[in-house]
Amino acid sequence: MVWGTKQASDQRVQDFIDSVQLKASKLAPPMTDSHVIYAIINGLLPHIRKQVVSHDIQSIGDLRRYAILAESSHSDEPLDG
């Protein structure tokens, strides 16, 4: 099921997006890009989703770019302690 797909905490954004796109492409009829975008955003880890939704996403390419940026900025943050 595409809508219920969630990004695992150890899963890279790139791999998660590819996984959702693959599942969506196997549906008949296939999902529209808009629906795929919403399914991906819905399944992103909360800290990544929070950053992604602050942008004007017009395409899956936009979503991929902002999600990768959010993922990389999160991995650069210092650990508490």
C-alpha cells in the first residue's frame, strides 16, 4: 500500500522516495504525481517532513531535492549532551 508506506529511521530519503515511486508505478491505474508527492510527504520522518512542507513543492524532483537537503542538514546537527 502506497499511502501507508513510512520511512524507516535508518532509511535514506533517496531510497524511501524510490520505494514509494516503485509501488505507485505498479498500481492500475497509476497514481498521479500529485498523489505520489502527498504519499511521500506523509511517509517521511517527522523532522524531514517538517522542513519539506515549508517549501513550494511542484514536482517529485523538488520534493527529492528538499528532502535530501533536510536529511543532510539533520545529520550535521550535533548530538545533545
